[in-house]
Amino acid sequence: MEASISWASSVTPLHRFPQRLFVWRLRQTRVFSVTSSNDKADELIVSVTGATGFIGKRLVQRLLADDHRVRVLTRSRAKALSIFPARDYPGIKIAEEPEWRNCIQGSTAVVNLAGMPISTRWSPEIKKEIKDSRIKVTSKVVDLINSTQDDLRPKVLVSATAVGYYGTSEIRVFDEESPSGNDYLAEVCREWEAAALRVNNDVRLARIRIGVVLGKEGGALAKMIPLFMMFAGGPLGSGKQWFSWIHVDDLVSLIYEALSNPSYKGVINGTAPNPVRLSEMCNHLGSVLDRPSWLPVPEVALKAVLGEGACVVLEGQKVVPRRAKELGFPFKYPYIKQALSSIMP
């Protein structure tokens, strides 16, 4: 399971990646391979929870493309093998919970993306599982890291959280210094982050507060497009709510950079630098899909599908990635139109 509490929940920056990608493609063709004496020194061993989810799968592929080693921490070996079959992913180690300790020992870093998806109809039982799936896995990972002897302990923990931390507002702008909100999702995020903050002080911790993740294979668009098409492409609800989004490629690159760049620590908002009102996002989506964008999806339709969970799309927040910009992170998709065009050309 993979985390994001906005509707969906090694390491070189993008401007250096194409050269390595070129080398990887040469390897794929089996013509020849290009290596250097520093390859082994630069190799990462990364243990990943939530690796079978939308974001996690892309991260694993990115790490493998750059010749790093990946250990998938899962609750279901069968599910993990269905997503990462051995014939296609011979270098991956898949470990169920009793084996997590052995995987974390000797890892360079841990990426924690686990969490039950929240784009579902909420009930008291579902709300409890949404919270527990995040906090329990994060606590387990932190306990395993902390109990590992010093010379085998991972040096980095990149732990997902979400922009739901800030609550919702149509007028406020939130950055990494903004206080937490007072709704259910803010409470979940506070407890989620608190679990990560218990990690050993010698471990560099980056908490990525993730926005609405856009991509071809899952996330927000998979849920939004059917409603969008049914209602002639109009906005969800009023359309005035803020939509703080990020292209999945940029999010993976942000996590990827955080693994080896010592400046990436503390809270980093995983959102694009140009959030939009939902009505603007829907106008661009309509243009990309060659559909009209005029008839709003009524709130009652969303509530019928998602119940209390509809608040995730009927309310929003304007979140800006101040820290990522300070770090010089190169967003490949800073604008919603180019992001949507790349996803649905």
C-alpha cells in the first residue's frame, strides 16, 4: 500500500539523469556497458515500503535503472511478485514482515511510502485503517532502524506524509513553516510524522508532504476522469478549491534526490510550484482530452461515491514547495497543462 493524503496520498538531479539514462539504454541493447571505478561506491541499497503502489513502483524502477539495489518490504509476497516478477526484476529482494529487520540492516536508506489509499468511502472502520496503516508501518520501520547496530544502520529515512497536514483553505498559502490544521486528515498527518520523528538522531530524516499525484498508471486522475467524462468535463464541486498537485516523475525525482543529498532533510513539500484552482485544472484536462468543460460534478455525486471522504476533493489547500525551490530542485513539470499533456498526449 502506498501513501498520499491528497487525492490520489544514488542520486542525481534531473539535469544529470539523461546521461545515465543513455548508459542504461546501451546496457538494455546489450551492445556494451559503460562503467566507472566509482560505480560500487555510489551504489545505494534501498529498502522500500509501499513499493507496490503507484509511486513506489516508479521509484523502484528509477533506482534499478541507475543500478541501485532494492529491497521491497511488503505484507504480501504474492502481490509484490505479481508487480515485480523475478524474470523482469532479477535484482530485487522481496521481504515479508518477519524479514524486514534483515533487509533494513545494511541498507543505505529506507523509503517509507506505506498507507491505505484514502480515495474511498469513509466509515469509522476505514478511517481507523487509514490512520493505523500509516502510523503502525512507520513505527515498525523506525523501531527496526533504531534497533540496528550502528555500523549496519541506514543513514537516511525518507518518509511520506501529505499536504493534508495543513488543513484546508481557499485563501491561505501554506509552506513548510505553516501550522497544522484541525481536521481528521491533519490529525493523521501529525501522528504519522510524529512516528517518523522518533528515528535515531544519526539518521537523516526527510519528510515529504505529498500533494495530489498525477500520472498515467494511477493516482488522482484514475479516480477523477470517469466522473469528469460523465459530467461533460466540469469541475468537481465549486471548482474554487485549490489543487496542489505534482507529476509522479517529479515526485519520484524528489524522493530519489533526498536519498543521497545531505541538504534534503526536515519537511519538504512534494508539490509543483504552481498550484491551481480545480476549475483551472479541469479546463486544462478538458483541453487535453478534447472534451468540453462546463458542467460541474455536483457535490452530491461525490458524496454518494466517497461519503465523508469527498472532503478530499471538495476542499483543498494552496501548498507551495518553498524548501524544494531553495534546494534548487529542478521541476520537470512546473505547470499543470504541460503535466497533463505529458500524461495524456
